[in-house]
Amino acid sequence: MKKFIITLLLICLVLSFVSTICAAQLRFAFMPGIADPFYFTMEKGAKAKAEELGVELLIGEYPKAWGPEYQVPILKALVARGDIDLLFTAPTSTEALIPVLKEIHDSGIPVITVDTYLGDGDYSKPSNYNFPLSYIGTDNFLGGQVVAGQLALLLGGKGKVFLENTNPDTSSVMNRELGFRAGIEIFPDMELVGVEYCLDSQETAVAQVSAALLKNPDLGGVFGVNVFSAQGAYQAVVSAGLEGAVKIATWDATETLIEALKRGEVDLILAQMPAEMGALCVEWGVKYLNEGAELPKKVIPGFFIFTQENVNDPEAQKYIYK
Amino acid sequence: MAKSSNDFFIDFEKLSRNRTILLVGRNWAFIFLTFMLILFSFLGKNFFSLKNFNNIILGVSSLLLLASGETFVIISGGIDLSIGFVMGFVCISSSIIMRDLNAAGYSPIISMMTGSLIGLLLGLIPGFINGFFVAKLRVPPFIATLGMWGIANGLAWRLCEGFPVGFLPLQVRDIGNAYLAYFSPKKGFSFLIKPELTEREDILNLVKVIPIPILLITFILIIFAFILSRTRFGQHTYAIGGKVDAAIRAGINVPLHLIKIYIISSFFAAAAGVLLVFKLNMGVHTQYTSSYELFAIAAVVIGGASLTGGKGTIWGTLIGVLLIGTLNNGLMMMGLPIFYRYIATGCILIIAILIDQFFPELVHRE
């Protein structure tokens, strides 16, 4: 029996060596923030780039809800296999993920944060969270300002607008709100008449925007900060019969929202570039590991604005999340 | 000793002999609702208007269905935590069927009918499994339905992969947002068909009476309220919740009855899911943060049911749901931030449970 166990252990040892040697290709891991179209699109972009560059890509299980309590256990299981060359992830908390990712970094796995960041997202100055190679993601504040400007353009620079937000405890959507507020303030004849939080429930968003429409019969526009709030907002406008009269701006170019834009129910969509973010993570990870390239500490891939005019353009199609 | 405790506590026996207090105690939720309606009419701009009442009732329409199903379960002494996610699962499944049939070139009517019917049928399965585990295998309802809570949610996620299901036939939206009658100062009365209006002023002045989804819900509620209050099935439900042993001795087939009750609860959740497709014009999975099941249970308790079983009515639940909806809407129309609304809903729930706990003689005196 003893012999048998020793032989078995030896075989395992040899096999593990063999597998390490065989796996000369790079192995990256991607840990998404939550199961939603945005991260699915990011995965697709990363996968395509990984195939092109011959990198094996492991995908962590998608957390069902937003937050470290959901993400950290999956993340730990993902890196526990110990043969990962690089990790890119969207930390679900600017603070709680610092020690977790630091530990992974210290165990020899370089980390890139994508879409969301640690601390204040500035890894170029000394701090306890400046260890990631880079932050690749969107500037939500800037995006909020862009939406405010585009909405003002649609409304002729005047009128009342309403903001339908999702979770008051998430940095990305709160930054969109702050950016939007700042953007609206630039226009002296525009007024933000209210902000509501629907906690990602479309049904709640419908109720909240319906109430806002009733309170402000002359409302000119609504900005829904993500898929759920925007779709709720446009449903409320539709059921009030005011489609076209109330302009709806939104964030994230999912196929359903693009369809709504084509039908004229939504007027403006700001698309982030999740596929590009994913591809950039893989591409720069390879450059860093193979060529020792220095990565910029912050990369913002930019936005694309969908409107009625350009939604059918062939070159715009690649920005739709699929 | 006995005397001092009597001095300390309120004498419920004496109180319950007072007819006014008895009446208030039994109908506190209704009285509170009326009070709120008056208060908000003064405080909130445009609160007291037909449009806003439509908004309130449409806003709680899924909750109303879920809570009505939950009423049966709670009366029987159980609890069903799976309803919120069964709703999401059915919403996703029936919208996928509608989308795919529509894409395959079937007529919108056939796509919508098939999607709704299959959705409703699918919804019976979780109820049967819940009931089977609770009644036959004697798993505590809390655990059995919590299991289904996860399964239904996981299935919904798997089916839609996190994307809302869109591309439904356009008629879905038209039906879900239709009203029984319209009155426009410009175009006069019309039934079911919304008058074509282009001017914003005219759209705002359009009077819409009775949303179609609410009409259907009322119809379902009347049937089930009748079943609960006037049939043997209803009596048995109360009997099981009151005293299981007595119910068994009385010859009631308790396991079979419990299975039926969980199927009813699940059916209501499925109906809410199908309704949601028509209301939102797309399929959405239930968010973790929505806590539909908890608000449904809250509404049932506010409506006078007891979590220990044996008490409760559909009409009580209706009042409970309206109370939650009106409170939310009223505070929203007043412009109060969302955080205070949570606090307010929590306070109302605590009041309801306190009344149920400490004044049972007052509320549930036979």
C-alpha cells in the first residue's frame, strides 16, 4: 500500500512537471466584476486578442451580484491553481480589494485593473495600492459630462432634465452622476430636477421616471446611467405617450438599447469600449511579460456616441456590445 | 404578582370590548392608507391625480400578484421565498419564446400567446417541487423554497446570460401599456385604442382609465379571493394554518393540499413574470437587490395575516400592497431621497408586526 501511494505521488510529480513544460504559452486570468453584457463583451474582446497572440485565457466565474463578498471567493479560487502568468480584473471595491490583489501581486502574478480601480485609480504616485501594472478603463466622470453636453445639444441648450441612477454605493455610476451634474451646470438654462436610484430594477425605474414625468410635465430629457435604468426610463416615457418629446440619453450600447435607438425610443447612447479594454489587457500583458515593456499607468480607451444619424453606419457596428 | 403585571401591561380584554378600538385595530392598515392619501395630496405636487394613481397601481402590480400568492402560503403556516426569482425565470423564458417565434416569422398573436402560456405552465413546476419537498419530505418551507430561490435565479441567468431579452413583437408593448378607455379633450372618448396625438399639450391632457394589466389582475384576484373565503379549499387552508393536527384529524389530505397551495403561489409568480414582459416590453431577470419575496411577505403581514398561519385575506394583502406602493410614491412625489423611503417602509412593517404580536385579541378576534 505504501509503495502504491509513493508511486502514485511520483507519477503526479512527473506529470505536473510535464504539464508545466508543455504549457510554454502564457496563461492569463480574467476576473469580471458582475455578470452583465458589459463584461461579457470585454471577455469576447480579450478572447479574440488572446487567440491571436496564442495566450491561454482563463475566465473566472461571473459574480451574480456586485461586491467584494461575491467576487473575492471566486477570485481566490481562480488564482489558487498557481500557474497563472497575469491577472486582469475589475475590482468591485476600491478599498476591500487592495489587500486581496496585493497578496496575488506579491505571490508573483502581475495585476492589471480594468474598468474599475483601486484607491483613486492613480497608480503613478506612492501609495499602498499602486502595485497594479495599469488601469485600463473608462473615465466615468468625463463620460457623464459628455452625456450632459450631448443631451444639451439635443434640447437646444435649455430645459429640465432628470437623472435615473442605479446604486448610490457604486463608484462608476456615482461618477457618471457627478459628471452629469457638472456638465449640466455649464448650461445656465438647463436644470436637473431630480435624481432617483432604482437599484438595477427596471420596474422600479419605470415607477420613478413615471413619477418624475408627472411632477415635471415639461421635462425635456432623462439620462439613465446604465442598461436597467435607461430601459426603465424609456418604458416610462413610452407609457406616458411622450416618446420623441422627452429625449433619453443612456450609457452602454447593448443590442436592446441599439434597437430602441433605431425605433426612436432612445436618442443618445454613450458606448464604452469593453471589447477594446479586454483586448488591451491581453496585448499589453503579453508585451510586458515577453518584452519587458513599460505599461502606462492609466489608459482610457474613449467613448463612442450613438445617435439616430450614425446608428446604421457600418463602422459604428463594432461598438455594440454583443 | 399577577396584579402588578396587570398594572404594567395594557388590559387587552377591556380594550377589545371597546368597539371603536376594535374597529381601528382591525382596520389600521386601511385607516393608515386613507390618512396617507390625504396627507400626500396636500404635500406632493400632482399626487392626487388619476395619472398618479395609475402609476401607483402599475408600480406595485407585480408585487400585488406575488403577495396574493404568498397570502395562501402564509395562511397555511408556510413561507415561499422563491416567488421573486420564479417571476424572473418565467419573465425570461416567456420573452425568449416570444422573441424566437417572432423572429421565426410566426404572427405576433401566436408568439405572444405561446410565450405567455408556456411561461405560466413553466411556473407551475417550481411550485410543485416546493410543495413536494414541504409536504411529502417534510423539509421546512424556509429551506425548501430557499433552494428553489437559487435554482430559479440560476436558470434565469443561464437562459439570458445577463442580457435583457429584447426584440419582442411591438404588440407586446401596446398591450402591456393599454388602458380600457381614453378621453382626449380634442378627440373625445375611445375604448382600448389610444388616440393619435402629436402635440405635447394634448398628450398630457389625455385621460386614461383603468390599465389593462390591472383589469386582468383584478379578475384573477376576485377568483382567488372567492376560493379563499367561500370554498372548502379556502377553509382547509385556514384549518391547516390554524392547527395541523386538527386538520389531519378532520380528514383533510394535508400533503396534497399543501402541494396545491405552493403551486398557487408559484402560479401567481408566473403570472407576475408574464405581466412583467408585457409591462416592460422585454424579459428581465430579477435582481438580487429587489427582494420581491420580502416585500410580498411584508405586504401580507401588513394586510393582517399572521406569520404563524391561520389568518389573512386577499383584500388585506391588497391593502398592504397599496400601502407600500402609496408610501413609496408619495414620498417620491414629495421629493424625499430614496434612503428615507426605505426607513419609512421599514417603520410601517415594524408597526404591522407589533400589532400582530401584541394585539392579537384586537386584530384577530373571531
